[in-house]
Amino acid sequence: MRKSTWIVLIALAGVAGLWYALTPEGPLGYDEGTRLVDHTISAARDLNRSGDYASTFLYTPKYGNDQRIHVEFTRGDYCPSTGPNCQGTTVVVGVTKGKPGAGYALAGSVAVPHHLSIDKREGPIEVGLAKQSGVIQVVSLR
């Protein structure tokens, strides 16, 4: 291969590595709140594409279910175009293994009609979603 081809391949590998490092699964972007937001958005997208009106998904912390887990969703609106009048939700996850954290990016995908909170000695956490008037809502934690 030519030298310029190698340079391009190395640059692409570097960009891919940096991208992964900054994702919720990577070492720099990882915290459990951001991971749960990412999983919730994915599940909401799946429910929206389906003909179903409700679904659940299981959330397992990155470092396993054999730990104390606290999950909290504050009340928040669905705001497809966020603006000053949008009150989005905050997702807080506490764990004894790994990195606890908070996620804030749900307003563009789901609503949370009322505060939800759960503490468990071990997981997983079951998150319930419902589709009401075309809006996906987080409705339960078990």
C-alpha cells in the first residue's frame, strides 16, 4: 500500500477510537445515567416503530446486576424541538460498581408524566414504556 493510504487508515482508526471512547459505553463518555438514557431512547424508538402501545426493557448496569442500584426519572415533557419552555427529565442512576451519573437527553424522545424512583439490592431494572396520543412515556420502574 501507498503511504497516503496508510495515513488515511490510521486517521480513520483514530477517529473511530475517539468516537467510541466518548459514547456512553466508552471509557470517557461512560456513566450509568447517560447509559440508561441511551437505552431508553433506543427502546422508545423501537416502540414508536411498532404497532404496540406498551413495552418494557431490562436495564443492566455496565458492571452487572450484583450491586445496589438506584434509578430515578424526574417528571419531564416530550419536546421534539427543545426550547425555553421545555422541561425535560433528568435520569439519575446510582451504583456501587462503576460510575454513577445523570442523563439529560430524553426530552426529544420521551415524556415522563410523574416522578419515578426505585432502589434495588440487585438488578436488573425493568423500565415500562407506553404510547399515549403518539407520545412515548416512561410509566414504570420495577
